[in-house]
Amino acid sequence: MAKTNNNNRRRQFFRSLGGHGPIRRPPWTDDDFTERCVRCAACIEACPEQVLFHGGGGYPEIRFDEEGCSLCGACVEACGEPVFDTRRVAFPWRARIEANCLALGNVHCQSCQDACEWRAITFAPEIGRAPRPRLDTEACTGCGACQAQCPNHAITMTIEEMAHAE
Ligand code: SF4
Ligand code: SF4
């Protein structure tokens, strides 16, 4: 039983990193990314938020350590290959607030709400305790801005459909 739990935790860890194993690709891209990308780095250089970086094999990846993606489309404009398609949903993952969230632990913190320009995280007043966050997964774009700003690293980007499919 303990081994099963460990395996589940490991799978969840990789999902929390973006779903495609530990690799997270730029917005509006698909599973055929490495077949179409020529590794010219034009998107990385164009990104004003500096969330794109050289990943494994020189292929661009996205990381929300310092900032979120503003969905500005500069990467799309810069790319000369048929890699991006803005008719797609930008990201397959959505934010998830984990148990180590300070507000869930009754500490006053609303950094994620302040970071979210999509208004996907709200805090309603509660009597006798710190307000807790509510995430609207329909409004969430997976932009990662909340993850970048959370002081306790309590937000992950998770592909829930995969979690439910197993
Ligand atoms: S949409 Fe803009 S902010 Fe997002 S990865 Fe592309 S260039 Fe960067
Ligand atoms: S990932 Fe979702 S909840 Fe977080 S800032 Fe972006 S849109 Fe808002």
C-alpha cells in the first residue's frame, strides 16, 4: 500500500510540473512541438516576461519561477515555423492551491489573488479566521502568475483531466 501511495505521489509530482512529464512547453503549442520547432530561440528572445528558456535538447520550455506568462503573443509573432496555433487553449494545465497555502493555514495572505489578472482566485470574508482562496478553474488560464508570486510555493500547475483519467 505504501508503495502505491509513493507511486501516486510521484505521478502527481510530474503532473504538477505540467503534464508532459516534467516538461512544460510555450503557450499555444502541442505534443508535436519537437517535430516542428527548429530550436532557433526566437521565442525565448522575444518573451518580455522571460518565462521561456532553453530546455532539454535546446527546445524551449516555460517556467513560472519569477513571472507568469502574460499571453502577449510575442513568442507567436517571433516564430517562423508552424509551431504555435492560437486557436488552441494556451496551456493544458490549471492552477491548484495546495495544502501548504498560508491562507488555508489561517494566515492572512492574498498574493495569488493580487497576481491573477484573470480574476480566477477570490477570497470571501470569513468570520473568525483568515479568508481562504477559491479558484475558478474556468477562468484560470494556467498563466502561472499566481505560482510565481506565492510566498510559500503552495500553487502548482496541474492537468486535472489526466488525474481523473487514471
Ligand atoms: S505569450 Fe508573451 S509572455 Fe507568454 S511565453 Fe509568449 S512571449 Fe512570453
Ligand atoms: S494560473 Fe490561473 S489562477 Fe493563477 S494567475 Fe494565472 S489565471 Fe490566475
